[in-house]
Amino acid sequence: MIAADKLGHIKYTAGMALLLSLLIPPIWAAGITLFVWGFGKEIVYDKWMGRGTPERADFVADIVGTVIGVWGAICIKYLIQ
């Protein structure tokens, strides 16, 4: 069973990746943007600024969500063509 927090990370980043992938011309740009965002959130915001609890599992959940969202955008763009 996936923890609610991790599921939230997956849902949020999947939605963001899907939206950004459809709005930003190269699809991979959304993937890179969200990878940097997830890393920054866990390392800079949570760890360095002390505003949260940095967890490797959260970052992995962000990557999983990003992959799902970008894959969804690729499928949508393929179906539209």
C-alpha cells in the first residue's frame, strides 16, 4: 500500500507534468523542470531551510509522478496526430 503522502506526491507531479508537457513545446522540458523542482523541494526547502522533513521516498514519488504525467502527454499528443 502506498502511503497517502507519497500518493499525493505522485498525483500532484503527474498532473503538473501532464499540464506542463502539453504547454511547453519539448515534452522533456516538463520532465526536467519537475525533476529540479522535486530535488529543490526536498533538499533546499525541507533540508537546508528546515521547513519540512526531507525524504528520499518523496523524491522517488515525484519522479514516478513525473514519468506518469509525461507518458500521458506523449499518449495524448500521439492520439491527436
